[in-house]
Amino acid sequence: VKMTILNNELMDENELIYQFQHNYLKRNEVFSLLMKPYWSALYSRCLYKIKDKESIDDVLQDVLLKIYQGLPKYYHNGVFKTWIYKIADNVCYSYLRTNMKYMRGNISIDTLEPATNVHSMNVEHEIDVGSVVSDLPFKEQEIIDLRFYQDLTLLEISDILCITISACKMRLYRALKSLSHLLFGYRYH
């Protein structure tokens, strides 16, 4: 599919990548054309992940800089969109780790019970999960946030994270296993 014009010539994504890698004089113009179809999606993805409108422009600038710096070495062995989304995710994760803005409040034990097989006897009705979730690896924090705080379906989560539904289920299972161990001191079965 031809997608844009450079010097009155229709070029597809792969041709634009080739031009970026081999035409140093037009590199900025080619980069702008190459990224134009992804601006909105990258912005939304980063804003969703960092949840900080004041910092989104800086984060997005870092994403674009990383893509720009990585493009000379990019090889067409995968989907370009997946490659740039992975860069965006990594920049967002770095931002979150640095700024510690991934905070959570309380979750009702009734919300977690069906997923963890926890019986609420002798357990407070609400647990400050945020204080415990922050001890989990970031990918586990993220899936718990998407599933229980954002109340998204597994299909929606798999789309956001660019993973298969089965990988999404496995990540959620592992996150819940880790969470239940931290919260209740036993292994999730």
C-alpha cells in the first residue's frame, strides 16, 4: 500500500525506511512522513501508560528520538508498527520507574476473590493493594492495573499490550499468583 509522497513520488513504509537509512539530506523530512500515520496512536498509547498530561509531550519526544536513533539499524524482519510500539512502551516504563507515578488505591477483596480464590474470612474488606502491587515486576503491575483498576477485558488488554490472549491470560495468572503470595503469604493454585 502506497502511503505518502516524497518528491512527487508515492512511497510505502519500507521505501520510506530505506530512504531514511540512505538519504541523509532528507532524513528529517522522510522521518516526518514515516511517523505521520502513527502520531495519534503513539500519543494515545503513551498517555494511557503514563497517565500524566503534563509530561506526555516530553515522553513522546523521547519516544520519537529513540525511534529516530534506532532507524538506521532497523531491519525489516518484523512489523514496523510493533517495533515503534515496543520503543514507546520501553520509554514509558522508564519514565514510570523514574517518576514513581504508578500509584494505586484500594481494591475491594470482593473484586479479587473470584480471580484469586481468596475467601474473605479474617481479611479486611478492602486491602491497600497499591502498597503491595508496587513490589511486583512492572509487567505484572500493568496487567493488574488494566484488569482490575481500568476494568478492561482480556481482549482489550491483549490489544493494548500487543500480545496474544493466551499470553495475556498467562501474564494475569502469574501476576495474581505473585499478588496473592504477597498479600496472603500462600501460593496461588
